[in-house]
Amino acid sequence: MDYNQFFKSALNRLHDERRYRVFADLERIAGRFPHATWHSPKGQRNVVIWCSNDYLGMGQHPKVVGAMVETATRVGTGAGGTRNIAGTHHPLVQLEAELADLHGKEASLLFTSGYVSNQTGISTLAKLIPNCLILSDALNHNSMIEGVRQAGCERQIFRHNDTAHLEELLIAVGPDRPKLIVCESLYSMDGDVAPLGKICDLAETYGAMTYVDEVHAVGMYGPRGGGIAERDGVMHRIDILEGTLAKAFGCLGGYIAGKASVIDAVRSYAPGFIFTTALPPAICSAATAAIRHLKASSWERERHQDRAARTKAILTAAGLPVMSSDTHIVPLFVGDPEKCKRASDLLLEEHGIYIQPINYPTVAKGTERLRITPSPYHEDGLIDALAEALLQVWDQLGLPLTKKPLAAE
Ligand SMILES: *Cc1c(COP(=O)(O)O)cnc(C)c1O
């Protein structure tokens, strides 16, 4: 048996479909966000990153870096084991209290990533609810789909952000069966937002529990960075909020927040929590510093929205096909996997601009795109240079513009 051949042909299938992924070898430069060094095949080059999920640059914030260094120096690196084996280290206790407070909930529980929190959180919750039916948004993230799958209970998919469809399904189930509605607050490939208020209304009317992934919103929306639910005034109506420490908070880790009994039950039953080592204390301290800073400071949030709005305006004025988005995400339509990859390569090689191509299966075939994420630190000059570079690339690849560019040379 030639086992190696199986793997080679699996890779060949990806090459054939033009979705074999290549990662750029990058080194970020603390204090110079969004600038980074690209270790290219031809040597080191300076590049500007336009696709980071460290949305607010908090991964380089002096308070956050300082907290990580200080804690590692004081208590060492690793957590020393699972919490069942090694106990809970103090910075983690502080972080969980900070997260519960951020979301106005009784308790929170930390996992090693947002992915794990969804996968093990959703499956554990649904398994503990007898005869649970999960109602899941069609565009939910893979980590939620895996959580729903592992729950092993019946599930129904409602059309993306379609509350009329969700209501139909809720009516059909009847009032007696326990139901868990699972959705995101901000969908990060299109930048659209869920109607959380309406979803809460339905959940209350039809007696469902709600689980909302706020991964792309925590730190960035709401007066204290509590997310879209905080912004929309519905945080107290959502049963379980899930978030990450790896995006706007610039660190690593995921969590759920909710009622003490719910969180304690997940803590007690979730294999993805019980059987894996806790996050290191230094990471927890750094995340706490980021959350505390963003609770008190709105500068990053306001500047972030301002930069995203300016990027959309400049690219749109240049005739580039900016897809409509209600948030800080700026998706640029390409519609072809090969050209999407080529556009990304040309931007990096010829313009020192890094934007990872977004192809199937992350988005549907035919909707391939460049997903641009401006940060508070993308100055006007960088936005103008991005527009110029994109126009050149669009021209080179024969990609259509929505109108004649205003500032064509
Ligand atoms: C990134 C992401 C996650 C996973 O979070 P990590 O902390 O990176 O594991 C979960 N849900 C959504 C919607 C995401 O985009």
C-alpha cells in the first residue's frame, strides 16, 4: 500500500481546484502596526498588512505586551496542566471575572481558543438539554457547525439572518420541545450583522435558549467593547455569549459567558475544557489588560470605524467592487479563485501589500474576494496607496471596475 500517494493526491485535488493554500512568512514589528517584515523567497521586505484580525492592534499595545512580560517574569510560562489536575492560576480567575463583567453575566468560562469554546460549548450545552433541537444560521462558522454536529441532537438550519424563516421553524417545533438558537452577531466574510433584538424576541415568544458568537465584535462594538449585543442593548437577553481573546483583544483564547448554573455545568461536563491544559497566566494577564483598556477607551473603536469608512469610500470612488458591509469589514469582490490568488500575490510582490485571498470553502464558490480589515493605524497615505495598487492589479488581471476610476493616470 502506497500511503504517501493518498496524501499527494489529496493535495493535487486542491491544486486542481486552485485552493491550495500558501501562507506568507511574516514578522510583525511591535509598535509599527500595521507594518511587518515579509521573509520572501528573495529576502526580507517591508510590507503593510491589510487583513489582520488583530483588528485594533491590541496585540502590540504597550499595556498588553507589558502585562504579558510582567506576568511571565513573575510566575513563569505554562499553566502546568488542566485545571482539574493543576488548579486554576490566579490571572485566569481574574480574566474570567473581567469577561463576566464585560458581558454583564454571572460567570464566564475560558477555553484555549474561540474554536474550542464553540465546538465544546455548543455540544455540551445541547447534550445537557433533553431532546434539544438546535436552530442554526446557515452561515455559521465551522467551529459552531462542529459543535452542533458533536451535540448529536436534531438540528435545523435557518436561512442567513432570516428571522421569518427562523419563526416558521420555531412555530413548527411547538412550544414544548427545548430549543437552542445558535448564531453569530457579526459575520466576518460579508461584514453583516444579525438582527439580535428580533432573535431575542422570537426566543422569548417561543421559549428558546440563545447562543451568540460575538468573536468579530467584542472589543469593537458597544460602549465598553461588549460587542453588538451591548451596542444594541440586548446583552441581558442573550443566554450565552461566546467570544475570542485572539482578535480585537490581540491574544489567544476563547470563552463563554452566561448564568452561573449554565457555565458551571459546561465546566463540569465539557471534554474540550476538562481534558486540556489551561491557557498560560501571561496570556490571561495580557488579555485582561486588553479588555480593561478597551472598556475604558473608545478611541480605538471610533478610529477603527473611521478608517473602515474611509477605506470603503476611497475604494468605491476608485471604481473598485466593494461589497456592501455594515461594519469594519471591507470585502472586495473578485469572483474567481485563480484571479483572487493572483491579485493577492501581485499585491504582495509588487506593492508590499498583504491581503490573503478568501476562496472556497471559506466563502461560496463564485464569491471569492479580498477581505480588507483596516485598523486604527491605517493612515490616509496607506489607504490611498492601497487604492492605487488595487487599480493596477485590477487592470493587470482584467478584472472589471464598477465605473471609470476618478484618479486614473
Ligand atoms: C475566528 C473565529 C472563531 C474562532 O476563534 P479563535 O479564537 O480564532 O479560535 C470562532 N467563530 C468565528 C465566527 C470566528 O471567525
